Amino acid sequence: QVQPAESGGGVVQAGDSLTLSCSVSGGTFVGDDMVAWYRQAPGKEREVIGTITWDAGSRHYADSMRGRFTIYRNYHENRAWLHMNGLKPGGTTIYYCRVRRDSVVYWGQGTQVTVTS
């Protein structure tokens, strides 16, 4: 069982930057894992921000997310990160980490980010 665990959410001001992290609770990332970051804004559907492969560190971003988000991973810390720039006000958005391993998808509980104006 893979249990992604997000952390780093909180309340920030518009224009701030924030970095979220994802780890595997009680375990580690392994070679072929695909880590994805999603977000869900109030009243909207969950949408993908981008992905990173654990071993190769190959990254892909949704077209609408390019430029303000950076996904990376740290092998030694065994964490994947989502760095966000220029956060915009809009209530509380939940950011999720998703891990795909051996064709099975596992979701974290999400971490909330509130951006105030």
C-alpha cells in the first residue's frame, strides 16, 4: 500500500511563493513511480498541474500550468516537491499528490493553501 502524504500548505498572501512536499507515508518512492500534483479550487474540478518520474526526474506540465509551477524531486530526502510562484487570491485550494505505481494510482489526502488578497 502506497500512501502519499502532502505537507506545506497554509495561508499566504497574493503574489507569494510556496513549496509543497509529497512523501510516501511509512515507505519510500521507488524507481518507476510517477508522481503527479493536482489542485482543486473551490467549486471546480480537480486538475493536473504536472508530473515527474521518480527515477529519471522527467517532468511534464499541463499547458495552463506552465510558468508558475515547478515540480522536482529529491532522491536523498525521498520527497517530491511542488514550488508555486505568484499565487493568486481565490479562497482555499487543495493540492494533492498522486503516485502511480505498477499501474495502480494512490492519492494523498491533500494539503490546503489559502491565498489572501
